[in-house]
Amino acid sequence: MTDPAPTRRGFLLASGTVALAGCSELDAQSSDTGEEIRLTQLPDVPDPDESEPILVDDIPVEIEDETLTESATRVTDLLGTLPMPLGPEDVPNGHVRRELTEAAEQATGHLDSARSAQTRLSALESLRRARSEARYAAAGWAFVDDDRTATELQAKHQSTVAEAGAFRSEYEYLGTDPVRAVVVHGQLRNTLERVSSGRPPSSYGDRGELLTVAEWGDHAESARAHLEDSRYLYDRFRATLPSDAGSLEATFETAAESLIESLGQRRDELPSEPEEADELADRLRYRLYDDAESGVRNVDDAGGPARAVLAATDALVGFLAYDRLQSRIDDGDRFRVETGEDVRAMRSAALEAIRTGLEESSRPALVRSVLADAAWRVLHADDELARHHSNVRPRGLHDSIRRYVTATVRAKSVPTACEQVVDALE
């Protein structure tokens, strides 16, 4: 089961939660007696609005220029229906006008991101987001200009859901190389599941008729884009296989069962749940313990053998990362920082661990998504650092340090997890 499509109101609420969390951290910082660290001594992190992780996800399938161009054209066609810039004479309500304008700007931003993406898969994902934002704005304007209704867009969405169901019923886990195949099928099924639930968009409060239409436009476009990309990648992958390639579903099921058994043993060997104390080391231990336990649940809820194997890979990394963290704590590490150089060292260690994790993994494609997640943790830590505009006490850096350390111990655990999963598949 997948989460419902996020709405702009949802993002605003999430941002508010982050802001409140930051206030709590500032309160804690005010009672910190440590020496302040000069702002100029902190790592010179990239601009949050212009940066991207050092590593992003990929898929072992060649994505053609023509496909990316078609998606980009869809975005520009949708944006071309809008009389930009929107003025009061077009949409009198200022709040609604801002929503449509911001969606159009977001679509353009995602389009730019696709052009500079590290991988073609990330370009495809950026284009999906661009299509959704562009359709939000275009559908909202179509309500004004062409009496577009939510019912029309709901019907389009339901048609896409029905097509996705038919695609799922005929889906085959074909392949010759189990490792490559499990990555491809796991990612494709994840993408396809974004369509199949058929749930409506999540709305907060009374959005009004125009924005309800806009939300359904976003939802319908997102479903269509996910389905089209799933079909395209499935066909491209099948085209690389010999005509006699058989199903690897049984192989994936056996591997998943073996990995689940191993994860169950690891869970049984965990000590009692640690308390979430105020010390950073204790907070880290609590978080990684919870990550390890929840990783097992994610495998149980994965839905499909290929997705289960990928979820098990991530879960194994979680257990190994917890063990690695516990060893550091047992050796006396409390992850304290006293100088800007300490922060630089922790950030550098995380980046190096991600690079090394990819280099030292026997089948990098299998664990690239786990390392990409670690890279996102580093980027979020960088964003936290970038919010400081004056000297800061060490406690005020705990959020960034927690993310750097988590990224490090997870990335260092990747090659070992990779070997175990490869063994289970082969």
C-alpha cells in the first residue's frame, strides 16, 4: 500500500512541524554551556536551493532521450495553457492565484532539475513531479477558463487505475541475472503501486472548488505519469532479455524468505529497547534501534517478492548500522563536537562512506538506493547547517550531527549487506 499523493497544504503543515522542532532545539541550545562555534568555522555547505545529493538512485535500464523529451514537452504544453503571469483579473482570489503561480514555478524548477540530473532515472522522476505541478496549475486555470470539473478528472484517474490493475495482472518477473532483475522489478513495482491504490488526493480543510479541481488534476497526472513510466521501463527491460528468459519470481520468493528469517534472528538478538535520553549518543542509539525494528516490518509489508528483497536489503543495513553505532558507543564515542573542524570531519566521513560504500559493494546497483538515502540524509544535515546565521553552541548542531553519523554508519554497512543479499539471490 502506498501513501496518498501529497498536497501543497500537506507540505505546508510538514514545514510547520519542522519549524516547531527547530524552536525546541533552540530552546535546548539556550541551556547549553558549551563554547560557541563560530559560524565561519562550520562547513561551507552548498546553497539548499541549488544543491543535490552526491549520489542519487538509478536503474539498470537504458532510458532514451526521446522519452525524456516527450515528458518535458508534456510539461511545457500544460504550462502553455496558462496566461502567465496570472493577474487579479484572471484569478481574483489572491491565495488561489498564488497557489497556481507557485505550482507553475515548481513545474519549471523540476524541469530544470531534470536537465541537470545525475542519472536518467532521476531525470524521469523530476519530470513526473514537473508534470504533476504543471497539471495542478493547468487544471485550476481550466476551471476558470473552461468550466473544468473535478468529476472529469476523477474519471481520468479511475481509468488510469484500471489500466494499472490490468498491467499488474499480466506482470511477469522475467530476467536472467537475479540481482539486476530484482532491482528493476522492485523499482517498477514501487512505481506501479503509486497508481494502484485508487485513493483520492489528501486534502486539508475546505479547499474550494477551484483548488479541488487543481488537486484532482495533479492526482490524475501523477497516476498517468507513474503508469507510463512503469510500462516504458518494463518494456525496455524485457527488450534486453533473450527470448527464452523465464520468470525469477520463485527465486525472489526464496531469497526473501531466507532474508526474512535472518532478519528475524537479528531482531530476536537485539537488546531491550533503549531509552531516548537527552545525550546525543543515546538519541542516535534509540533512532537506529527503531530503524532496525521498523525495517523488518517494512519487509513484511513490502508487497511482492522483488520489493521484499529490496526492503530486506535496507533492513539488513539498518541492523548492521545499529551494531556499528553500538560498537562506537562501547568504545567511548559520544559524537560530541567542540569546533567547526569536528563538524567538518563528521560531514567528510559521511560523504566518504557513501562513495566507498558504492565502490566496495560487489553489485552496486543492488544497494544504490540505500546509499542514495544516506546521501539525502547528508543533504538534509547540510540544510540544517545552512539555517544558522550566527555563532552556535554545540547542542544546536545535534540535528546535523545525528544525520551525518547515521549516514556514515549506514553507508559503511552497505557492502556487507550487499554480499548477504547477493548470496540469497544466487
